[in-house]
Amino acid sequence: MPMLLPALLVGAAVPAVARIEDVVARPAAFDGKWLRLRGQIDQCTHFDCAICPEDASGAVKPENKCLAIEWDRQVGSRREIGTDFDPIYRYASVEIVARFDKTCLEACTDRAPVLLKTRVEQVFKRRPSALGVNRQRAVNRMIDPPPAAAAPLIALLRHLNGVAEGASSPVRYRVFADPDDRALENDAIICRSAGVDGGPATWPADADSALLARSTEDGFKCFFARHADGQWAIAPD
């Protein structure tokens, strides 16, 4: 009986081991090749998903040092759309296999991927969102509102969670405000957390991490809330 080869290797060369830094520096040398790369996935949200050098960290993604990703979504696994790997691998240190195409280094829209049909081969480390690469962090800042302004919103979410008024709960609640709306006159983000108090997974570091780019390691769950006509409304998931 003939041996079945992995789908990746049928009609394709064995992936060449490469460094992200080398591909960025000499894209023409790697164009069209299947590569095996190790690095750190960024926040993977909106029109941004990339793999960066493993030592990248903080709120600013190293410009011109990361490679944009298009996942191999394995079409057919879900309504002919495929699996969305953004929430599975964001902020993780991984080894990937992908085909490099330098076309979108110059002119493309949306995520402008240069690593096509990307598959994760190994996961070496996972991080909470607060410790991951996220260049949107400085843009989507949040601050703490006055306690009196936050109290009605916390009371509403506790009620929706079935916590009786005045009852103790191991779950903690916290409200975040936009820097331009500290008094919570319009919108807010409210979170509940079972994370270790004071640890990096306890609370989100920015609005993106709170609502759109949470890590599998985060201990919080956040919701968008709107204030209108003197009442708060919390949006469902």
C-alpha cells in the first residue's frame, strides 16, 4: 500500500528553515518558497495579523520586521469558510509552515499577507494579551472612571450574572472608560475577571484586547456598554 504524504508536500518542496529577519531583509531570495519559521504571533485582529521575531514585545509591533499571515483555513471545516485561527494562536510563540509571496510587500489591501496557506506546526509559549505584541495598544487606551460613575454599571452586570445585591462573589468587576469620556456619559467597557489579582491576565491592557483580541490565557471577559436616557445597556457576546 503506498505511503500517504502530508498534503503540504504534494506538489511542493520541503519547507526551508528560515529566520523572519532574513526573509524581511532579502524577500526576493525567498519568493515563492515554502518556509518553516519560528516567531510570535501579534494581536491578529482587524486588518492586522502577522508573525514577528520571538523577542518582540510591548505595545508597538516592530515595523518592517514582521510578516503578514494568511491562515490555511482548511476550507470545508465550517460552512465552506474554514477555521478562524486568530483567537487560537494570537500572542503565542509558534513554528509555522507557509509559502512566501512578496507581492503584498508593496501594494495590497486588507491584511496584505505575504505568508500564504500558513499552518502552525508547534506552539512553544502562550501569553496573556497584556504581554503580547499589539501595535494598537497605544491607540486604544482605556482609563478607570470615577467609582461613582462605574458603580451602576457594575451593579447591572452583577445582577445579570445572578449575584444578589450586597452578596460577595469570587469574581471581580471593573469598568473602563475612553480617555475622552472619563465620566461615562456615552460608552464604557465592563469586565469580570477570575484571574490572579494583579497578574497580567487579570484585566485587559487596551480596548482591542478587551473586546476583540483576547488571549486564551486571559482571565477576564469584557462587554461593551452604552449609556443613553439615563440607563445602561450591556451588549451580549
